[in-house]
Amino acid sequence: MLLDFHRLGWWRWVLLAIVIAVSAFLLLPIIFIATLSFGSSQWLIFPPPSWTTRWYGELFADPRWLAAAFNSLKIGLIVTVLSVLIGLAASFSLVRGKFRGRETLKALFLTPMILPVVVLAVALYAFFLRLGINGTVTGFVIAHLLVALPFSILALTNALEGFDKSVEDAAVLCGAHPLEAKLRVTLPAIAPGLFSAAIFSFLTSWDEVVLAIFMASPTLQTLPVRIWSTLRQDLTPVIASASTVLVAVTIILMLLVALVRKGMKS
């Protein structure tokens, strides 16, 4: 027994070391970029010679960066609304529908999650050129919706599968219209799933760069595309500042999801 205890303790330290190494591998580049955004040098030098917030001032004073951020926000919000609405309808069909090929349809909805993004981007680029919507908000929204919808469907499907449908049936038996029962009983009950679907849909659009590069035009760029195009021409700390803002918004929304889900469970 003593030998087994020592073995367990040894493996526990090994697993802890692996967790720390993986966490450092994932977090250090983010910390590195955030540190560079406060450096006083005009170039990306680490460690910074001194500290300043000058680059954030230049970032928020440049109309090109602001326009790119506004485009990302606008497209992300449109994608979020459409993703939740379409995902909700699809989830009801997948969970409560009784038809042949339901599992195949579910797999089809989730295909963009396993398909290489660059393959999808090239296909959409060629297709949208024929339709004449490449480089438009419509093209951006459709492209981002394709990759955001699977996350919405997953979150909403899981929420509906965990909901007791007999509660909704009881509301109908008490005189409520089926649609009213869904709106006043089912939707509040699956609110955490709806919230998760909305946040993940927005973040998928907000952070998307590969599809956005193919969809972009000289007059319409999102924030990730602006960062990418500027990175190819210059290496000023303004890029690090924009990247830090991009990551900060993502982290804040992820923490918000965790807090809301924790509050709803308690």
C-alpha cells in the first residue's frame, strides 16, 4: 500500500508539471504580446526599454483601426442574432423531430467544425465571386455564420436535451398555446444554452481571420484582417495593442459566460 501511495504521488506531480507546461505554452505568447503593447520602443522589442500607453492612444485615434473594429462588431452582432435564431430552430428539429436522416442532418450541420477553414474559405470565395457579394457585409455574415452555427447548435441541442419536455406539455394542458409555452417556459429554462450560443457565435465571428481575409476588400476589413495586413507591412507596437484588445474582449466574454452560468446554477 505504501508503494502504491508513493506511485500515486509521483504521477500527481508529473501531471501537475504537464498542466503547467501546457498552460505556459498557451498563455506566454498572449502575455508576451500584451507586454509589447506597453513598450516605449517604436519596434517590437522585448523586454521593453520603458513603459507607455502611447500605442493605445494611436490605436483609438486612427479611423482605419476604429472602422475595422466597428466592422467586426457589426458583423459579429448580426452573425450572433442569426446563429441563435437558426440554431434554435435547427435544435428543436434535431431534438424533438422524428424523421429519417436526423443524425445525418446533425452531422451535416457540424461539418464546418471539422472541415479545414482554408478549404471552406477558398470555396466560398469562388462562389461569392459569382454571386457578386465578395467584399460585402452580406458575404462576411454568410461566411462567418457557417462557422458559428455549429457552436450554436451544439449549445442549444445540449440545453434542449437536458430540459424536461413534460413541463412544456403541462403548460399546454393548462391552456397555453404551444408557441406561448415555448416562449414562456422552454426558452427561460434553456437560457444558459441561449447565452452560450450567443457568446460563442459572436467570438467565432470576432476572432475569425482566414475566412475574413478571403471575404475582405480594400474598403471593408475586420479587425483581424486589419492586424494581418498591417503585420505584413509594419511591426509597430500598435499591432500588439490591437491584438491585446482583440484578446481582452474574448477573455472578458468568456469570463462573463462562466459567471452567468455559475449564477444560473446557484
